[in-house]
Amino acid sequence: MKIAIIGTGNLGCSIAKGLITTNAITSLYLTKRDLKSIQEFDGYKNVYLTSDNKEAVSKSDIIIFAVQPSHLEGILEEIASLLTENHVLISTITGFSIEKIESSVGKDQFVIRAMPNTAIAVGKSVTCLCSNQKGAERIKIAEAIFNRLGTSMVIPEHLMQAATVVCASGIAFWMRLIRATTQAAIQLGFDAKEAQELAMHTCEGAANLLITNGNHPEQEIDKVTTPKGCTIEGLNEMEHKGLSSSLIHGMVASFQKINSIKTEQL
């Protein structure tokens, strides 16, 4: 696939790393105004660094936008005249609607919105996708790209804000939970390196149990808890202190914030 990433910041770099390590490219153009910050990609076969968005678009079929929301409209207007019937436009911009993209490039373009997370750099992202009516004809292309970088799910556009909280912000939420588990393990006697290793691999194992077995979390919890045991004692203490409630309230607060940002942009 001939792919261009317009705006190779943190997310753009993560996508690029995932595409390169999974051999998902025929060619990959990476754009940024300051190319010094993406020199790590210089020298990879069929990877090209440029500050010229028009060059990247004209030499690619799939265009992935990973710029700041305030920059996207200007970039779309800049490249609109170069777009052909072969181009597939994939926007990762939070809060930038399909309708707004169409206002710059027209409704006849294949327009897809994607919400990946930074685990895309290690091929473990969950990416939510939606499209305009025309883009539905090419949604399989987006799925093929992002399934090589983890897993993907096609959802209605009105759920994209919620997906941002659950999947993108969710990386930070899970990191904080792993950090807390690490801190507890240190207090229980492990050194810092051992504690983090135990915490992160236990987290990975818990997730893989659900992915592999398809069970509800409570089914797996029941396998670990015994009457008057240490696991139920710990779980109940966490719930008394508001573990589940705090997580839910935090995610709802993030959702409210992302909606307020969208309102300010309109």
C-alpha cells in the first residue's frame, strides 16, 4: 500500500512504527514541518521524509491525517486539488467530523475517521472506524491496515467521542492502574523492576483471558476468589474505597471534556 502520514507527531510516529514493523507498506511518506524530529525513520526502505504535503499526497493512495485539529482544515484545502478517485482519506483527528472534512474535499471522496491508540506502535491498538457513505466502499482497506496494527471495530460516528475516551485515553487510565499495582508490589517487598514486570504481565494475562475465553470479567474473578480468602478481601476493600466508581467517574469526566472541546471548535 502507498501510504502517507500527514503530520508525524506522537500518534503519527506510532502509526509509522506499526506500519513499518508489520511490513504493511509499499511506500510510506512522512510529513512534518521540522524533519529533525523524525530522523529516526530516515534510512528505512521505501520510507520518505518530506515537509511537502502535496508531494506526499501525489505519491500515495492512502492518506492518514494525524495533525492538530486546528491545522487540518488548511491542509485539506491545500491538497484538495490533488485528490483523485484512488485516494482514501483517513483522519485520526479527535472531534473533526466527517461533515467538516467533506466541506473541504467534497462528498465524492472516500472519507474515513479512525481512532487508534498509541499501542499501535507495538501492533496492539484497538482502532474504532467510521466513514461517510462513499467511504463505506473502502472501509475494508482501513480495517486491513489497522488490523495489522492490533484490532479494529466499525462504529457509528456519534460514538467516536466515547471511543476516544475508552480506547485512546484508556491507555493512560490502564497505565495508572499498572503503576498503582507496581507501587503496591514494592510495598509488599518486590524491587521496582520486579514489581513493574509482575504488574504489567498480570494485566496482559487478565486481558488475554477475556479475549481468548470470551468470558465476562466476573466469571474470571470467580475463579480466583474463595470464601473468606485474600482475593475477595482485597476486592471488597478496593470497592469500599471507590475503585470502580472512581474509574467510571473519571471516564465520564473525560467524555464531558472532549465534548466541550468539540463545542468550542464549532
